[in-house]
Amino acid sequence: MTDTEEITAPILPDGIVVIVKRECETCQTVVPVLEQLAGGVELHVYSQDDPEFPASPASIPDSDLAISWFHDIETVPTVIRVADGVEVERTVGWSRDAWESITRLDALGPDLPAMRPGCGSMSVDPDLVDELRVRFGRTSLASRRIEVAAAEDEMELMFNRGWTDGLPVVPPTEQRVMAMLEGTSRASTETVAVVPPDLAEVTVEKVAIAAVMAGCRPEYLPWVLTAVEAACTEEFNMHGLLATTMPVGPVIVCSGPGTRAIGMNSGGNALGQGNRANLTIGRALQLVVRNFGGGVPGDIDRATHGSPAKISFCFAEADDTSPYGRLAAEHGIEDGVDAITVFAGEAPQGFVDQLSRTPESLATSLAMRLRAVQHPKLIMMFDTVLVMGPEHARVFADAGWGRERIVEGIMAHLSQPGSELVRGANGVAEGVPEAWADAESLPKFRPCGLMLTYAGGGAGLFSQIVAGWVNGEKGSAPVTRAVSY
Amino acid sequence: MSSVLDPTSERHIVERERLARPSSLEGMTVGLLDISKPRGDVFLNRIEERLVGIGAEVKRYVKPTFAKPAPVDLRHKIATECQVVIEALAD
């Protein structure tokens, strides 16, 4: 098998080229017209499905569909006028006027109706397209091929080579990867990012392989590509996220009309199981980090406990119904633009408040709960994403509290005197350094450290807290990017 | 022959690599697998003596018949209990 064989687009011969298939009734109907053309022009007839059709004039077989594929034949019959190896004009189906114009002949098909529509070309047949894409696009895939032995189960092969996250992956065959690459207009050879810890340059093709393995559909690929770019930035510090003993992983927050177009879940159970887009986009990013970047548990990944959220943690904000906008807007993304934010976070933790009906009560209540993020005596070094459920959001919305007001209202109750927080205070060794003992009021979060998102089902007075890894110089900063298609 | 595309950065070779050969057998657990040919045990007894003499610990195994590969369980047992294996193929 020569994978490096050059498949070049075949050139059309000069004159009038007609592509037909026997299975098409219109093609059968125009056979007498083809006979007329054979007498008047330099005629070349290509037959997709039967070399014996038509019986006269003789046709050239396009059995591998190379002519049809490379010349974008979508309908049969298609008539093309070619001069000096270049297509000048074409028409599809049967139309006496169009055929007479393109061939410069008169009185074509006198016994035929004026027009008759054509049929679908075999080169766009959904049952054949994946195979054709591999046949004619083969040279564009650069990755090494791994042969599956005759007696080998390809699912086991993926496990045996250590390429899974513990769950089965979809084997990335050429056909599947080629189909996945249809989901982006970016070239498969384009470099997307440099992936820690191995610091190798990952291409669109390699990300597509991971996306196939994760179970993505092609329309999810732009989201995966954008997530990989964002997660591999210096400021996000993916290497740190791997090497830390904390249970963190990349959390992907998606928003924009594209989330609805691809069927992401921003409603009931949005952080849970069941939605293909949510789960496979998050999983694909982790598979890139694992298989391409080399970030593997027991090796660079030193998490003490880890968490189920490290398999995949990706959800969509319900930004179309959000009473306070979306997270991406805080980072300069314009309305209507699809975007993702990656955040170094843990699995979600619950917040229950079923009785607060005023914004003041709910804000104070949230503050009590948030005080305990990572540890009640640790401050400033961890950011947090709050996933507010719609029933909680409504309490604020009904009182006219916007995004800034909500955060302000929570933060107003999230300061402590240094004496409560310092190491040793209240009999607990953990805490802030001695030097802060005299501070009157220390905030739990740095400015912009508490981030609001909006997602969840319509019933349930709950919100979710996604506690962050360490921020600042040695840690991670959230990164927001518009999705590039 | 079907194939899948390599998801890695392709820095490592595709075939599984052998482990590095140990520089000495002293202190190592060596497995001796008798393939059940007649008097193979006599040969292996002598090998065992010599291995013990150079400081190795020896474990003995037998497979049911020379005509078939060793059963999976036996292979697994050997792999978990030993660092080095000697398989007698002589007649």
C-alpha cells in the first residue's frame, strides 16, 4: 500500500464533456442527443456506473469516480465545455436551450421535452462519500498508520497502547478522520498549539484524531481546536495543571449560538452525563493532552486523587436566556460570537439554598458557602466559577441585580480579619502567613476571581461551585477565545 | 489490513520495545519454564543449581505440553513473579 502515492486531479479533454450514469433516467433519455453531439462536436462521455452505457456513442468509464470527484459533479447528466484543459462553462440536467447554447448546435433532442431534471451524481452519494474522501484525499493525512493485526480487536488495540482515558475510544480510521476534518475549513497541516508536557506542535489533523477517538461529530471540531489553543497558552499553564497534586483539570465553558446549533446542553443535567457534544468536546481536549502532549497519570500527572471531572468537563451557558449575560463577554467577546473559556477547575460542588427570596439573603448565603472554597482560612490564591441555576438567578433578576451587582453583593460578605485566617488561628495550622495577622479585612477572592456563569435546569434552587487551581504567576489564569471555524 | 491513525506526537517507535537486559542475575528471580519434553527437567535442575550458585533466586514452572503455547494464566504468573525467564527448547 503506497500511502504516499500522488493522487492528482485528472484533466478534462477539450471539447464537450458529458458525465452520465445508466441508473439515471434522464441520462437514458438524452442518449439520442449524445448521438447528435457525437456528429457535431469533439465529444467525450464519461459513465459513472456502467462502461457499456451508453451503447452509442462509446463512453469512457469513470469507475473510480476520479473525474466526477475532482470536477465537483453533483448531478448527472452534467455537460461541460472545455477549452485548453480548462472548464469554460457547464450545465446540469437536460435543458434544450442550455445544451444548444453550450454546444453551439441547434435542434437537439427534437423528441424530448424542453427540460428534464437530472439525478444525483454517484460522487455525492452519502454511502460512497466517506470512501471517496479517503481514496482521493489520502495524501493529505500525515500521521503514521498503525496496522490492526488480523486477529486483533481494534478496541483492545487502543487500550493496549495506552491511548484511552480508561474508557473505550473510537478507533481513528482514515475515513473517520477525513470525515472529522470536514468540520473545519482550516488545513489539516496547520499547527494549532504547542502541547505540554512534551511541547510538540499539534496539527489540526492530530486534534481531529483525538476528536474522533473522543466520539465527536465533525461540527464539534472547531470547538475542540479552540479549546486546545486556549488550554496550551502560557497563561493557562496546562503543564502546571498536570504536575500539580490538586485534582484539577481544564474546564471548558462554551457560549454563543453555535452551542445551540451543535446541540450542547445548557439546561437540565448540563454538568452531567448524556449529552454528546458536552462530553466529547471535553474529552477530546483531555485526549490531546494525554496522547499527544504526554500528560499521563502516574507520570507527569501527579494528582493525589484526581476526579471524574478529569475525564471531561465541558458545558454550555444558556447565554440566550441569561439574565446577566455570559462569562465570555467579560473578556471582550462581542454578542453573537461563539466563544469558549477554559478554566483550571475541580469537579463541581453543590450549593443549596431553597429559602432565600431576596437578593441580599441569597448573596449572603452564597458568601457563607464560598468562604469554604478549598479552605475557609485560605484566600486570594484560588479563583472560582459559579454555575448559577436559573431559579437562583431569578431571585437576583427579579430584584434588578445585574452581573456586577451580584458579584459585589456576594463579595461584600466574603472578607475576614487576618486574625481569623492566620496560621494557627482557631486551633488550625493551615491559614495565611503571620504577616497578615493584623489586616482588618481580607477578601476571599482577588478582583475578578469570582466568575458567574448561567446554566442548569428550570427546577431546583441550587447552584454549583467550580473551585479553581492556584492562580497568579505560578498557577493558571482563565483564557477566553472566540471559536475559529 | 485495516489501520488506525497514530494519535501521539510520534516520538516513540511503534513496535513494543524489549526491556533492557540486566547486567547481572544476582538477586534476580529467574523463572525456568519446562516445556515437558522428556528429561527437560534434568537439564533444568542443573541450570537451577548453577543459577543459585551465582546468587539468583529460581522459580520452576511447567507447561502442559510442548505442542501448544503456554496457557495465558501460566504466562501471567511467570510475568508477575519473575524478572527473567529461561525457556528450555532442547530435545
